[in-house]
Amino acid sequence: MTVRLELKPEIEASLNAQAAARGMPLDEYLQNTIEDLARGHAAPRASLQEFRAALDTLAEMGKHLRHVPSAAFSRESIYQDHN
């Protein structure tokens, strides 16, 4: 089946950028995206309010973690037992 779409320039640019980020041509990206939508594989979009609530929840969870100094994540400290 062939479908012709008239896209606003900013939408076309956004879709082209998304396709390029995945290393594929626009038509292949659109084909994959539409097939995922038809199969119900597309992730539901969260509203801004839901997104902020999720971030607040993550921030709250992090308050109970103990502080680890950034030096603990240096290459030297991670590989200190390796030659």
C-alpha cells in the first residue's frame, strides 16, 4: 500500500533527524515506526505533569542513598585490582 503524506517542514525536519540518529533513511524509519504503532509496540507518551511526577519520585528515592564521593568512580579506583 502506498500512502502520500504532506508534512509541515518542521515535522519533516524532526523526522529526518530521528531517522538519521538511528542511521536509516526516512522512508525506512517511517515504515518501522508505523509497523510498531500497528502492533501496539509504541510507548505511551506521558504528559508533562506525569513526567515531572516521575522525576520527583526518582529524586525522592535518591534522598535515602548514601553519599559516594566522585573519586570512587575514577578509572583508577574501578580498575585498582587489575594490571
